[in-house]
Amino acid sequence: MRITGGEARGVRLYAPRSVRVRPTSDRVRGALFQLLGNAVPNAHVLDLYAGTGALGIEALSRGAAGADFVEQNTRLCETVDSNLEHTGFTHRAKVYRMRVEQALPVLEGPYQLVLADPPYDLTNINHMIELLSRPGLVDAAGLVVIEHSSRVAVPETCGALQRRDQRRYGDTELSIYGPINSKEGT
């Protein structure tokens, strides 16, 4: 797994073998950031279910101002820290070791870009999307990207978020949301 663009392009990221993790493929990650384009530079990014940190680190490589990573697994938090150090982005990042459902009510936004790659078997994905719509968490012109199995249906609207785009890459689907009262983001 490598960074696909920006200043750390080509840098290989570490993924532990001792922990079950399903990192976003280089192909899907590259397509996602191509889609996001100008939404990434200078953005404050939130990477949920961070795993190895690949999505947030990709955003940092492509010019994001900073990134917060949320991951409940201690070993994976160590992996995110190691990957941040390896890519030179430690000074622009913070790692939170906690469950996403605990983090979302207490994190301070606004985030211009939220990247969520929950486990494909997550049963409460709609609840997570609803938590993301709390006032002040996502910027009025921000984007929320949910990576999920194409076999899982996500809602058109959830809380204050409305789906703007949806792309499929094999079994992976990217659903892109924005605040209901904002201009189109993608």
C-alpha cells in the first residue's frame, strides 16, 4: 500500500499482519482523491475508523492543513503514528484512540473533509452518519465520504447530510455527502 499522490507519493505505508484490517486499495484511494480534487488542499480532515491511516495521510500528502485520526484499536493507533512519522506528517496530525461513536460528540470541528471507512459489517452505519451531522462538526461547505460495501444501502439523507454522489469500484462504494443547506460540493 502506497501513497498515490502529493508530496509523499510512492511512500509505502505499514499495515500490521497481527490485526485484521481492510485498507482502502490504492486504486480506490487514487480515484477518491481525484474526485475530491480542490476539496483537499488546506482542509482540516477527520479520518474515522482510521486503520493504518492511509486515507488521512493521503489527504495530508495532497495538501490538507491537518488531520485527526480516530481508531479504537491500540495496535492500529501505533501503526497510524508510525506511518505519520514515516511520511513526515506527525506535526500536522493527532491520533485519538477511541470508538468513533464516542469521538464524534466531543471532537471540535469544523472539518472540511471527513473520511470514514467503517468495517463492512458495521450494522449501525446510519447512526454514524447521523452523528456526523451534528452542528459544528462538518463545515457548511464540507464533504463527508463514506466507504462501504456495495451490498450495503446508505440513505439519501441522514440528519443534516445529503448524499451528493456515489461511485462503485467492485465491491467498494464511495458515498459522498454534504450538508443539506450548502452548495454542491462535487
